[in-house]
Amino acid sequence: MAKIAFTAGRVSGFKCPADKAQSFLWDMTAPGLGLRATPAGKPAYVFQSVYQGKDVRLTIGSPSAWSIPDAQAKARELQRQVDEGRDPREVKAEKTAADVAKREADKRHCATVGDAWAVYLAERRPFWSALHYHDHEKMAQAGGEERKRMKGELTVAGPLAHFMPMRLTDVAAATVHAWAEQEARIRPARARLALRLLKAFLRWCAAEPDYRAATDATAASGKKTREMAGKSKPKNDCLQREQLPTWFAHVRQIQNPVISAYLQCLLLTGARREELAGLRWDDVNFQWRGMTLKDKIEGQRAAPLTPYVSHLLAALPRRNEWVFSSPTSASGRLAEPSIAHRQACAAAGLELTLHGLRRSFATLCEWLDIPGGISAQIQGHAPQGVREQKYIRRPLDLLRVHHEKIEAWILEQAGIVLDAMAEPGKLRTVS
């Protein structure tokens, strides 16, 4: 194997003959250093030696990137490794792995809350309800976008938007405490929810290999931070029996018939707001007087379709798959009935939330001495006690008997008479 002294002219002028697959030029100064060329490719410095009786060849790099002295120094370094009994290929692989590990560690160290938040939401979405996922999106939204329902107005940044640009390593107890102190003065209820979501998120990060080293899982769990956010006050809003005529009168005057029907059905079924809002026409059986609701406990549950509720649903327009549809909503279903309900309650002199209607159903059932297990099953509450959990299996017909009695009594108190022969939506009010 003939060797020559590498010079810039010899290196730049070296070509591979067209009749050969590859050609080599070997340096006489540095042991093992060569220049390899192919007919189609660009030349490259290589190192060749013998390790444990076998030839070893590694590519050093292009002459455009490596000067001759640098290539010679690299060849000497590789030869020293062989002399020390180390395989240069393994040394290179170990160094590459270490570099990759370091870059990944640096990347994790520099990961922002927003980066990890996006991964967190994507992973956990299959296990969350649509409302819970929407809460996470709203809490972290940057704001500044035009509102869909209020043209000209911009959305407000969510409470957790403050953390999104920050590095995970910078989310410390003091940082969260200062944030909670500020948010609690502006929007305490949202701040409490945001703190709970942040706490769960940090616990998830602490269990993930990619974020574990950069996360303080206790940053949002401090006692002072919880105290700063405050405690939510229990809501006791509930319709009393004597308030039923006023509430029904104002709700039935709502111009949007879908919202009006939805609110009345919410009271008369005791369902959760999203369970009823997500009702599809395929879930309603007018013939057998039943409907299937999505249930947060069981996944789904069968509920009776009582006469008045059936009357309300039959009068609704069938625009799409949703029973409570909306021509303006992106999803095609009713999105926000709270505004109309608050306006109706304000006109009636009442303070009542949508969940208060669910609470009202359970409370009004007490007037009829309905067994607690019956009303709880209609509402989709988890069975309480061993007997309810293990032994009681009530068919839909049995629930319907009691549910129709509940509905009839509520309508009687409200002064509403359902004429079975009337066309859908046409009812009679008695004084």
C-alpha cells in the first residue's frame, strides 16, 4: 500500500478512475489516514487499522471540512484507541449516544410548560369527558382572538396562560403562589379550578421520563397557595315548589324554542347539563318512551321519556343528529344555554344555575316520598349502600311509573296542563 505525503494539491486533485468502484490515497505522515474516492461521490478522509486481527475502517470526513493537519490528528487519536485495546467504532458509538442523551436532557431541561401541556392533553383526552378537556383548553388559551358569539370582542387569556411560555424548571412553589395571589383577586373560582388542573398536570410530568428531571411535582400543592386561592362555597340554589309557576312562565317565554325546551327538560329529567345537551335523535325512542343518555358513572344509562318531555322534544326542529341543535354552533348542537337562563331567572327574580335545576329535581322529589334510590337512578347517581349496589336492579318501566308521577306533580305545581291530543308544543296553562 503505497503512501505519499498529503498536500492540498494532491488531495484536491485526487480522483477515482471510472473503471473502479473506489480508490484510495494513503498518507505517509499519520498512520492509517487515507483519502477515499468513488466515481460518483466526493472524496472523504478515512482511517484504517487492524483491531483484534480484523480490519477496521472509519470515515473521518470531507476534505472541505477537515484540513490535512486536523485529519492527521484525528487519525493519530483513533490509532491510540486501537493501541489501548479499544474499538474506535465502539468509542464513536458511545460518544454519539452520550451526545444524543445530553441533547435530550438539554431539550427536557428547556421544555416549556406549553410543550408538555400539549402532550399531556393529547395523552389524557381519551380518558376525559368533552367538558373536562374543554376546561383544560380554556384555562390555557392565550386570548386575543375574536369571540365567536360576540363580534368585535376578544377572548381573555386563561388563568394558566401565564405558565405556558415558562420552562418547566421555572415552575416553583413561589412562582405558583404569586400567580395564585393575583388570580384569586380577579377570578377566584377560575383560579381554584386552574390550580387543581395545574396540580394534576405537574404530577403527570413528574411521572414522565421526558419531564421528570425538570418538574417540581409539589409546586402547586403548598398550603399557602391553597389558602390564597380560597375555598369554593357550596351552592344551594334550588327551585322551591312555590317558585315553579314563575320559573316555567319565564323560561317558556324564551325566544329560542330549543333553549326553552332544553331548560325545561333539564329540570324534569334531573340530568347533567352535558348529558342532555349531547342527546341525539337516535337516542330517543318515542314508541317505547325511553331515551339513552351518556353517563359519567356508567358510560350510558336508560332514562324514561315522560309525556311532557316527549311533547317538548317532538316539537323541536330536526336540523341534524342533535336533539337540541343550533344552526350557528360549529358543532351543530346547543352550546351555551346559560345566558338565556340567567336572563329568564333575573326577570323572574330568581338566582339559579343550570346545575341548580338538577338539584331542584332531587329536592322536589321529596314532596312525593319517592324512594331515594329511584330518583338517584333517574338522575344517574352512583348507587349508595350494598343493597343498591349489589341487589337492586330496577327496569325502565318501574322508573317510568315514578318519573311520570314526578313530572305530573311538578307541572301541576307550575299550573301547566298537558293536553295529550294537542300537537307538539301546544300546551294549556291553568291558573
